[in-house]
Amino acid sequence: MEDTIKIKVPNWAEDIKDEGILVLLALLTKINHRYGWEEWYNFHRSDVNKIKGNLQKTSHHLDPYWPLIQVAKPYNDELQFKMKRVFKHDLVSVKIEDPRQIRVWCYLVGCLNHNLLDKDFYGARPPQSSAFTNEDEHHLFRSYDITDG
């Protein structure tokens, strides 16, 4: 049995070969569909690095798409992302084969499905909000490092 999954990303990203970037784009697409487009969404840099690996070394993959997705670093431990609206008919399925990225995606979908990224989570703003920038308990990856094993 082949261990692969398919995730949906904007059609402009289908040629990106880095599966970590694709998983990050799929997550950003889901968050934007849920909470609104063309808004800045804040993430702890450690969360982004656990999704992608080291984004600083590979963020140039997003450079050709600057009008469609913007990345900012307002603080040392925070990254911000803003995407142009993507309609559902503009999404394409891409195959993810890396076992680590498959586990990351499953974890993130679980976070979305269990309202860990919900605007009404305990009456607070979403964990990707800037209000939680320095609070460790609001990191997506809380108690373990999924890069192990």
C-alpha cells in the first residue's frame, strides 16, 4: 500500500515541489476560507517551522507568488501571512508522500476539526492571533516535537 494523501492548495501553487510549503499553503487556505480573506494571520515562528521545517531557508519558494501570498516578520518569534481570495474551483489536489508531512497535515486537520483554531475557543481570538504571540500554551504544537521518529 502506498502511503500518500492528497491535499487541496490554490492552483497557483501546484508546481511547488516542497511538500512542507504545500502543507502550509493548504492550512492557510483552510484558515482563510473559515475566517476571511485578505487578512493578516499571525503564527508563532516555531509552529511554522514545525509545519514546514526551516521557512527562512525556503521562503524564496513563495517569492514568485508575492501578489497572491505575502509573508511578514513583525517580531522575532512571529510570522504573518496574507493571501488573496481563492475560490473553491481554483483549488487543486496535490499528492503528499513524505510521512512527516502526512503526520503534520493530519495533526493540523485535527486542530481545525476540534476547534483549536476556532474564533470562539474559550471566548478568545484564534491562536494565530497576535494577542497570543508570547504565550506558549497557544502554540499549535504544544507538548511534543513531531519531528521525532
